[in-house]
Amino acid sequence: MMLSVSSKYAMRSLLRHGRRTILSVVGIGVGCGLCLFMIGFIRGERKMMLRAASESGAGHFRVVPANWNETRENDLRLIDWHQARKLVESMDEVEVVTPHARKEVLLGFGTRVAGVEMVGVDRNTEQAANRLVRSVVDGHYLDGEKGTTVIGRTIATRLRVEVDDELMVTAAGADGEMAGAMLRIVGIVETGSRDLDATICQVNLQDVERITHLPGAGDLTALVKNPKKLKLTVKSLSEKLGTDYSVVTWEQLMPELASGVKVDETWTRLTVSIIMIVVFLGIASAQLTAVLERRREFAVLSAVGMKGSRLVQIMVYEGLVLGLAGAAVGLAVGVPSTYWVATKGIDFTKMYGTEGMSISNILIDPVFLGDFGWWLVPLAFVLALTATILSSLYPAWYAAKTDPAAALRVEH
Amino acid sequence: MATNVLVSAKDVTKTYQTAKIEVKALRGLTLDINETDFMAIVGPSGSGKTTFLNLVGALDTATDGSLTVLGRDISAMSKQKRADLRLHRLGFVFQAYNLVPVLTAQENVEFVLELQGVGDNRFNRAREVLDKLGLAEFANRRPNELSGGQQQRVAVARAVASNPKLVLADEPTANLDGENAEVLLHMMQDLNENRDITFVFSTHDSRVVAHARRVVTLVDGRIARDEMKGRTNPSPRES
């Protein structure tokens, strides 16, 4: 196909001022690369937060009694948790589902006591859904033996207990009467965060039923295979479960964490926008200079009959070429840096210390990893082309309204 | 034999408003330009030569009076329509050649054809024009690889590529030496005689005046003299 003379004109006009064109392309590329890095980082952070939140016991979603979200009362129990669990497990999108029965209790050993939320679990599925209880450093995890518990290191330190010690557990029963039982410690968990270790007290589900006289599970906590489809999964499950149950997402369970992630995203968007505006103004300035330099040329073209729309087309074409080259440079800058942050990550231990970081009872890895993937390629082109084409519009409009008689009159 | 009038100007005035003063470039100019005229407009600087060419070339509009170019009233035409008129019916040659510097001679000529909407055939048509004007050997050279005379001949090729009825040339020989000016004038004379293209020049150059068949002298935005070689037309003010 024959390249149009207009296209050749646009291309060669860019090449005529090689240094300016190169500087423009580098400017677009660096700006674009910086944006890719920031977007990659924030996408990774969001993924990491979601994974941390979901795998710290909250799950991607929970099935709870219909009115639980309003009261958040731990004594509420699911009507038929076995049936509900089967239904959740039957969904292809669900990776794992595990039941919980929660109860605020006092743990006592000798003269020392500690208040904690005791969680009754299914030992067969709990560790798959909750990474906090994967690191049992003393003893072992629950093995089904009646009257046993796994506690966090901070509780063990506070009560000065160790594996095989027996704790006295006291809780209010279903009828309001205080109930007590003895629990033998079979394992001690260390998550890396002392705060989190002060919250862990897990027992077999049947022990919670026995101590509280409240039968069944209070929630079903589930992880999904693809968190991007979470909303669809939740919607579909809600329809299947009916009105006796409610399905709440991690964002509803931990709104403060969700809003923290959103604030981060907003800042990133703002930063990306500022970078793009700077790039935009830089390109607009360079393009406008190019137009002013070619004012006479445009006047001649206009005199021989070129319409304003064709001039706009030529300027936008130049912007398009700059944008494509800028996107390529942006990828050259952005891909290695985004790959680095996705594989090596940014280590915040120097800032926050070696103590594990926890927010809202979730364990956060101190090394923040970015996201990396094919999405970088279209994003680079969208960012660079949007900036260059938009920034070409004003110079193009300025070129289009060149008055040929006035521009040519300068000569006389 | 009756001749067709291509341009008819009646009491045309053009006033430029600058920040502080009003400049009257044309003051009630009345003139007809006939088909196949080979006409020079002469006069001192500031006499209104270029202004008149700009008006005839539909680059500008008159402040007052009526101006009809190729049967169309210029002042009643939109910017777009005037651009169309320039593209399809008029040709321009400028003093400073004004070829597009990043395009070759061939591409400069092709550009006008592309703007006209000529498709795949434009390469051959542009080459044909260059061939006919004896410029084939320069086809692939860019303006900076051509002499002033060669550039101006390519500019003429660009001007006539779209088969215009009228070519307007603003001081076309001002930057050329005697030999190149002669070559250019012979080329334009040939186009005038063999392709019936009407040429109107603004000029200070006596060589151009010597070739012109009609010479119109402007002074202070008015016609002072309108001379056909062999006879003198009465000035509109005298008639």
C-alpha cells in the first residue's frame, strides 16, 4: 500500500527536528514507565492485601446468619450449616470452605487470665483457609482430640503456659449461665506478629458447642479461585442460599482495610494523573513550538487548498507516532522496573522493623510485591497515546486556524 | 472573438486594522482579468499588489466592493468553499518558492493531487507534470538539493498540477538570477499559450514586465495604468 504524502510529511517533520523528537519520546517514555511502575506496585499491593486479608481467617467471603451483619453477634448460628457448606462447596469458583463458631471467653491458668475470641474450627480445612495457624512452632495443630486447643505465642507468654498445660476456659452459655471447661494446649502458633499471636485460640468446633451449648457454626469462611470474580460468585451464591443466610465479602467484613486500599489506589491514580499531566503539557509545548516553526509552511499548504481538518489529521498523526515510540520507551523503562518490584519487592522491614506487620487482625508481609503481566503492554500504549493525541489537539487546532494571508504577509 | 472574464473586481477596497492605525491597501479597485491573460501587476511597495493577489486567490476577503473569481463571489464564500476553490481551480507561486522542505519535488507536486483526492494515479500524474516541464531529473530531490531556479520551477509544477484555470504568482522571479528568471518565464508563457492557463504576477521585475502581454500599474491601492502590449486600456477611473 502506498503511504500517503500527508503521512510522509508528518513522519519527516518529526525527523527534521530529531533531537526535539527524541527528547519528546524520552519524556513520554519515562512518564509512561513511571506510571507503569506505580500502577504495577499498587495492583500488587491490592492483591497482597486481599490475599493477606482473605488468608488471615477472614476469607474472600463469609456465609453468616441473615441478621449478623447488623449486630455482628458471635452467638448467632447458621440454621443448617452442613447444608449451606455443601452448597458453597458445590460451586466451581470456591477453592475451600471452612466453618467457624466464635465465642468470647476467658482463659485462665493459675492466677493469670486472658480474654480472647475462641474459634471452633474444622481442623481438616482450617489450615487451608487460614495461614495464621500454619506456623505451629511448639507441639502440633488440632488433631480431633476432644478438649484440646492451639493458642498464639503472646497468650502463652502472658499466661506462662506451654504445650500440654491445661487451661481453664470460662464463657457465658446460651442460657446466660457461666460455663467452664478444661482445654489442653496441643500447639503454640507464632505468626510473626505479637498482636496477632494475642488473638489466636482455636479449638475443635464440637468443643465450642459443648462449652457454650450453642449448636452448629456461626459462619462459613471461603476462599475463591479467582478474586476478580468475587462479586459474581457472591451474587450467585446469595441467590442460591436464600434469605436465611447472608454473604459478606472481606471488604464488608473489614471496611477499614478496604478503605485503606482504596485510599492507596486514589493516591496512585492522583500521582499517575499528575505525571501524565506533566507529560501532556511537555508534549503540547513541543508540538506547539513545532507548529509555530511551521506556521509559514502551514500557510502555504492552506493557500494551495489544504483544509484545517487535514492539518489536524497531520498533527494528530505526529502525536500518534510520538505516542507509539513513547509507549515503546515506556515499556523499556517500565517493564524491568515493574518486573523487579514484582519479583524482588520493596522491603518495608527497615521502616517498620522485623516484627510482622498486622492491620485489622490480618498478617501483612513486610515485603510488598508489585504486579507484572501482559496488561502492561496495552496500558503503556493507552497512557502514551492518550497523552500525545490529546496534547496534539490544541497545537493542531492552532495550526488549523492559521490565516494563510496573514502568515504569508509577514514576508512582505 | 469575445474573451471570458475570469476575475471581475468592482470598487474593491481592503483595509487592514492594526493596533493604532487603519491601513487602506486597496481603494476602490476595478479590474477584469480575462481568460489566457499573461498579466503583470506592478507598482511600488505598499501599492496593494500582494493584497490584490490574496483577494483574487481567495486567501482573504475584501472590506468592500465585489470580487468574482471564476464566477463565484468570494466575499459570500465560506472558508471551506474558498479552500476548495484554491485547491481545484487556482494555482499559487510564491516569491520564496515555499516548497515543503521535507518532501521531494515529486512529493510536493503529489501533495496537491492527494489533497484533491487523486488516488493511486497521483504518482504518475505528478511525474507527468514534472516530465512536461523538464523537471524529471529533479523528481527525487528535496528542495535543499535544488537551486533557487529549480525550486521555483517545481513550485510552478505544483501550481499547475491540478489543472487550474488561473495561476497567481507573487514576485516569482524576485530571488532568481537573469538566466533562471528567463527559463521560468518561458515555462509559464508556454503553459499560458499551450494549456490556456491564465497567469497573474505581482512584480517589480522588468524582465517579467517585458514578457507580460498586459501590465497593470497600482499606486496607493488604485490602478494608475492598465496597458495591453500594443495598446493602453483606459484606467477605470478615466473611463
